[in-house]
Amino acid sequence: MTVGMERLGEPVGFTGDGDGGRRARRAVRERAAKVVADENLLDDVELMAAEGVANAILHGTGIVTVAVATDGRRIRVDVTDDGPAQDGHHDEPRLDHGRGLTVIDALSDEWGLDQSPHRTRLWFLLDVHRPPADA
């Protein structure tokens, strides 16, 4: 998490099986709603979280953890997994094969992908007072 940010609830952890991804997206929206008043902006946060979660399930391993934090001015969402899937390409950095990172790049104010052999973390920041992307 970014220095000076307060976590909104406990991180949500799940595996790629079952409805964990849906629960995580719902938790992100509920927590973001504590500081984001605009429904369209909440939709953007939820969409970015959904894309990050889908990438973690598709390309990662182990437990996926989603955390939300704020400093009252910005919101930050972190999606972390236990590292790249061991599919024969584990020496190559994980790349987005769909539209996930493109969506996050377009909608967020700032984002990053931190990778090591044992952990991948996608994070994004959003100003909670800015107009949504479709405004």
C-alpha cells in the first residue's frame, strides 16, 4: 500500500476456483463506495478490479489477494498472486493477453505491475473526486 493510506477492510483472499473473483469485485466496490460518491466512478473502479482479478486468475498461481486503501483523496486497489503460472514461460515477464491492462491504463490515474518469481502485484490509483472516464 502507498504510504499515508488507510486500508478499507481486510484484504480478500481466494483461489481461482469458485466465486472468489466475484466476491472480490463486490468487496472492492463496497469498500470504494465509502469514499467514492459517483456511481459511474465506482463502475470504473469495479471494472479495473475485475480486469486485475481476471489476469491474476488466468496468469497467476496460488492465492489471489485484493486490498483497497485510501487517503481520502485517492483510492488504491492492489491485486496480488503468488507469481507467474509455471507454463514453460516462467522466465518471461507476465504480459496481458487481453484488454485488461489497456482498460486499467485508460481508466486509472496511475498503475503498475510489480513482478518477481514468487509474487505478482497489479495496483492502480484513482482520484476519488475526478469525473468518470465516460463523463
